[in-house]
Amino acid sequence: MNCSECKAYIDTWYAQHNTSEEGKMTREVFEREVADHIASCPSCALHYELARKLAGEPGATDTVSFDYPQGMEQRLSHSILDSITHTHAAKPSRFNTQRHIIRRYVLVAAAVCAVALVPFAVNTRPHIVSQSENEVTVAEVILQIEAPEAETVVVVGDWNNWDPQAQHLAKINEQGMWHIKLQLERGKEYRYQFLINGTQWKADPNAYMQVDDGFGGQNSILEI
């Protein structure tokens, strides 16, 4: 099971929870593969925890806990809250009250996200600098990496079908900082690596999370 399938399952659980008493489920009745995925994936575990808090589930903080890198939990919380509340914005007033309560948990995340929207040159983390006319579905994202000895740097990811020729970064200063702007669909999780000089695969050191790519390397994770 991948992250998209797991999060879709959690969102379905949340919708059922809000429509009928019979729809209420706890982790004990989750499909085993969903529970196994949550146990090993910080992003999906946090998605589940926030959905339970929104739903007013007792013991909502008893889910699997992780030692998140600094700032990661806040960024994930903000992204997940936007996803859940956008999907279920048409729910009755009960949901709106719960949404107000859960916002206390992501107050810091809102501040972090607001800073990320400003295109500071010194910010090397992947960040959104602007939105397209269709701001609901597409965002412009900056990726940067320092590679002073590189002659070419390409970003290769699932959004470009892992094409090693598709998206070349530009060298922006004498210190060897490379940079690219991308337009990516919002509400998704992306995986990517940098390819340096056509031979060296490198994870983004500025990404909040790395995962095994299945080939002995690491993919970087980008959530929008």
C-alpha cells in the first residue's frame, strides 16, 4: 500500500464517521495493510491522527508516535488539515466546530507555511513561491541544491516519469547553487532525486524526509 491509497482510506473513514454512527471505526478494524503502513509512515500516521482529532475520537493522541525532524510535524499538519477540510468543506456545522478546535494543533504550522511563501534567496528548502491562476490545483515550487563541482544537475521524479533529461536546474551563483522552478499539482506527495553530471544520484538534502528508493539509494519526499 502506498501513501496515496492509505490517505484515501483515512479520508473515507472520516467521511463515514461524520455521516453515521455505524460508520465510526477505530484502528482495530482498519485493514491490516493500512495499520501496517501507518506504523511505518510518519506522514500517514499524522494524517490519521489529525483526522481522528477532527472527528472527536477518544484517545486521538494514542496513535503511533515518531521523532519528526524539526519543523516537519508542523508542515505536515498544515498540509493534511488543508486536504481534509477542503475535501469535507460541505459537511454540517458539527465539522466546522471541530475544525476550529483542531486549528489549535497547527497554529505553528500556519506560521511556518506563511514564511515558506516568501521567496528568500537563502531558503534552500523546497518551497512554494507563487500559485498559478488555477491556485486550487497547481503551485509553483522552487528546488535548490548546492553542487559546486557539478556541470549539470537534473531533477528526476515521479511527476516527470523519472526522465533524466526532462528538467535541468540552472546554476545561479559562483558558489555552485543550482535552482529550478516547477509547477506541480497540489494535494499530492512526490518523490524525486537529483542527477548530477549524468551519473551521480543524490537525494535533496533540504527535503524534510527521505525514503528508500528500492535500489540502494534514497528518494526525497515533497508534499504540496
